[in-house]
Amino acid sequence: MKITISIKSQILDLYDDQGGLLQSYAISSAIKGTGQVKGSFCTPLGRHIVRAKIGAGQPENTVFVGRRPTGEIYTPALGEAFPGRDWMLTRILWLSGCEVGHNRLGNIDTMRRYIYIHGSPDAAPMGVPGSIGCIRMRNHDVLDLFDRVPAGTPVEISA
């Protein structure tokens, strides 16, 4: 398995071990564009892996804060009650950079920047940048991806 993410196309592609395309998903990357530095609110580029899978067995629309379920289930009413909240829903695939000096270690470390692939409210637009660094997906898409890929899956993020 391999995941590629095109920032330009706002598409995440999942490939099998022979390089065959299994599925394409619309995503939303950082509204501030690409960048490696902690605090930039940009999506990091380069080679990564899925370091951890979080949320197995949780219901769709489970709300996560600090990678832990809050006990809340997202609804439009909850979204209206907390309009400034950065919603991480359903599942989290925590990314770790593989390139020392580019996206690993120091103030450019993807994992220490808490960059994830995660679910989002159904009303969140896909196909256009809108996150604060992470890769957002529709909930049913992140469920599908989560169930298909193991921890350690390579992820290539390109401009």
C-alpha cells in the first residue's frame, strides 16, 4: 500500500503494492499552503509514513481533541455552538516525516507538529485548501482509508 497526496489537485490516491490505483479521495489541505516549519499552519511536503492509527471502533463523527475521543458526536448544532473549533472527527492517521532536515526532527518534524489525515464535518468543503495544516477528508472516506491501510504505510505529499 502507498498513499500519495497532491496539494495542487487536492486529491489523495491509495495504491496497492503493485502500484495499481485502488481509490481516489477529495481532500482539503492547509489554507496557508505548504511548509515544513512548526507554527506555520502549512501542510508539510515529502515522504512520510502513517505512524499511528487512532479511533478504531469509535462511531462516525466522534470528536477528537488531543487524539482522544471527547465523548461528543459531531452534529451541525455542535458546530454552530463552537464555530472556531478545528474539528477532528471519526478517525486519525498520524503522520511522521521520513526525511531528516526536511520533515523530521527539530522544528520541522511532522509528527511533533501533529499533522494528521482526519475526518471533518460533512459541510466542510473538499477539493480546496481549508485546514490549519492537516489533511481533511470526508468521514466516510477516512473510514474507508483507515480500514484499508496499516500503520507504516508510506505517504508522499507533493505540491
